[in-house]
Amino acid sequence: MESRAEGASAETSADLPERWIPRSSRRAAVRDGLRAYGLIVAMWVRSTMTYRASFVMTALGNFAVTAFDFVTILLMFAHVDSLGGYALPEIAFLYGTSATAFGLADLLLGPMGRLGSRVRDGTLDTLLLRPVPVLAQVAADRFALRRVGRLGQGVLVLVYSLAALDLDWTPVRVLMLPMMVISGAVIFGAVFVAGAAFQFWAQDASEVQNSFTYGGQTLLQYPPTVFSKDLVRGVTFVVPLAFVNWMPALYVLGREDPLGLPDAVAFLPPLVAVVCCALAGLAWRAGLRAYRSTGS
Amino acid sequence: MRLYIAVAAGGFRRYATYRVATFAGVFTNTVFGYIMAYTYMALWDQRPRLGGYDLPEALTYVWLGQALLATCAMMGGGFESELIERIRTGDVAVDLYRPADLQLWWLAVDLGRAAFHLLGRGIVPMVLGSFVFELALPADPLTWLAFLVAVTLGVVVSFAIRFLVALSAFWLMDGAGAAQMALLAGLFFSGMLLPLPVFPGALGEVAAVLPWSSLLQIPADVLLGKHTGWDLAAAYAFQAGWAVALLAAGRVLQSVATRRVVVQGG
């Protein structure tokens, strides 16, 4: 697989008109990293497409298993007309925004969950030797295109909710939508990176990360009124997942914020996303520096 | 018999080795338990006695689901990925030479694993959940004993299904598709999403007679005291019936596979 990996990326880079850029500036470094990420992802996509039927099946499976979350909500609504004071289209809006944002982060950065196993068996050393940022390599490691299944079901539910909601779509509300999805994906992405950094120390504890990623996403699918105030406070001020969709979505839906925060917090997600990225970046550096190979 | 006990003990020890992973699993189960418990509270708030459960029973059901998720391997995991890999690489030929039965060997491994998961990943989330939520845990030790029997039968049913899934690799080479289908069915029909009596109409009735209801729904109902006397015997008979039928199907498939399929490898 390794030799194949080298071959594929060499071939693709030859196709590109862009020349290799010396890492003279930070911007160039970022561009370098993104390009490497793109090349590795392209390689894995090509490898996935070799087994097309297998890809279609696993993508459909991914779609179905993640859609179970919405099936649960539908089963609940077979018995009630509202949950926590929210009607089905409103919950579908929360679900759709959270699942789409998370689906994007999961598709682009999901492989980071595997870092712990690479630390454990020492194969991270291979990545350290390559002249490509480790973060880019880890993020693209065994890139799984089947995760479009999760993204797909999120988008479908979001589209359904937009059709079913009876809202006055002012320009601000319309603009909120891409802002939410992009900022939300970035916040979840930061959680993925921070979680991966944590795995440098706690290699076997990679499952803890799932609590904040998959668990956080499950939490955000339901209205905040369902949960205790302390839990809502926790995901607002400690792990700021509430900014992925709750805060901005409550504004779009014209709902009261259960914590009584001012309306302005609805516009904070981009800022929160930037801060999260900075913190995740610091955690990643600290983690990478602390890395000791297994030595066996 | 002694051999299989030793194998089961090995399965137990193998999972007990990774303490940090166990801690991480407990943490995740607890977080999901909290999230689901709140959603159930919102639902039962509007429909008290939904599906015949009151709120403490419904919340107990949530935490039982978290406790049994790993134990009954509702999302897969455990021996089948290993067996699939051995079939794919041809290592299974070595297993078939051994003076031990392939199915019983892996059953012993899986029972050892399940025992560890029940102790290591089942108890702590339940206790943590009971600190925050009012649960309907029985005081009678006999009910707990009856529950353990139901869980054991559930693990055997779960094993029998996953053994069939793993054997499909003899023909399909790549077991990922079959494993994924099994995962979907396991999550949906075990009652992990919502208790099966809450499923609307015919869907709930169909789900109740499928083997997956042995994994969570029946053990949970036994613990909640919904099955007593002859009803309990009927519940056990249902689980045991599926276990025997599916294990027998596994035997048939195994003999067909070993007779007709050329094992890979050089």
C-alpha cells in the first residue's frame, strides 16, 4: 500500500501545473498542507473507486445507520406532536443543520480518530518522515468517501425542514444558514483535531473523543429545552458545541434561548469557530511535541 | 469442556487488558446515556405510560441499552471481524485443523468477551445514571438472576447471528457488506433506538418476533419485571429457540463452507 501511495501522489503532482513552493511563509505552509491533503485524499478516493460496488454499499450503509437517529425522532413523533415544545419541522431543522455540519467535518477530518492506533503501533513515525505536515497526513489518512452517506442524510433532512418550516425568510435568516453550516463544520473540525491531539497521550482512549463528536452531534439534534440547564451551559461555555446550531438556529426559528443570552450570540459562531481552531492548533502542537515513538 | 472454559477466560482477559479503552467506553456510554435519558424524559413527559412503561422504567431501559450495547454487541464488534480476516487470509485452514470445534471455540471467546463487557462497561454507567435519574431497578435478587440468564441467552443469539455473518466471508471474501447489514438490523430491531412496544403498529409486532429482540428488549423486560412465571419461561424459550435455530444454521453453513470452498493462501 505504501509504495502505491507514493506512486499515486507522484503521478498526480506531475499532472498539476503548480510547482513545489518553499515554505517561506505561513501562508505558503498552509497552502502546502492543503495541497498535500488534497493529493492524499484524491489517492484514497481513487483507491475506493476501484471497488465501486463496495463503495456504493458502504456509503448506503453509512447513510442508513446515521439516518437511524432521524428514524428515532420520527418514531417518537408517531406518538407526540411536539418534543420539548418543538414541532417536527423545527427539530428537523436542528437535526439537519447539526448533521450537515458534522457530516462535513466527519467527511473531511474523520480519519483523525485513527491517530491513537497509529501512535500505539508506531506507524506515525512514517508520517513524521515525510516532507508534508503531519496534520494534513493524519487528516487524510485512509480518507473514507463512504462518509458522504452521513452528510447526505443530514442534507436531506435539512431540505425537508426548509420545505416544511413556515418562516419569514428575511435576508439575515437566509444568510444564517450557510454561516451555521460552515462555522459548525469548523467547530466540529476543531473538536476532531483537539481529540486527535488528546490521543497522543491517551492512545487507547480514542473512544472518549466519540462522546464529543458523535455524542455532541446527537445532543444538538434535539432542542435545548429537552436537556437540563447545566448540560446546556456546559455545551455553551465549556465545549462550545451550542454554537454549531442551537444558538443561531434558535434565532432563525424565533425561539427563546433557554439560558436567556442576548440575541447577538446567534451571530457569534464564526468567531467561536476561529477561537476553537486556534485552541485546537495549540493542542495539536503540544500533542505532536509530546509524541514518543513506541521504540519497538 | 475445560478447553472452552480456558478459551472463554482468555476472551475475558483479552478485553480486560485494555483498561484505558474500557474507561473510554464507559465514559462514552455514560454520555450517550445522559443524552438519551433526557430525550426519553421529554417523550414520556407528554405520553406517560408510553409502550406500557412509566418514566423510571423508560429511563432504566435507556441505561440498560447502554450497558448491553457492548455486551450483546448490538453494533457488531468482537470476534467476527477477526474471523472474517482469518477467512480472507486463509488462516482459517489452521483453525479447522485444530482439535476444537470452530463454532464452539468462537462462542467461548465471545462469551468471555461479553462477561467482561457486562462487568466492565455495564455496571458503572448504570450506577452513574442512577445518581441523576430515578431508575426502576428491582430489589429482588432473583429478578437480577433472571435478567442474567436472559442476557446470556441474548449474547448467544447475538453470537449466532454474527457467526453467520462471518461465515459469509467464505463466499464474499469481503465481509464488510454483510457485517454492515447485521449492524443495521441489530441496532433497529434490538430496541436500541426505542423500546419495541413503542414502534408503531405492525412494525413493533414484527420486530418483537425477530431474533434481535433477544438482545435488549427481552433482557430489559425481564429486569423490569414484565415477564414472570410462565411468561418468563416463554421469553426464555423464545430466546433459546432462536439461539438453537441460528446456531444450527451456522453449523450447516460451516459444513457447506468447509466442503465446497477452496481456502485461500499458499
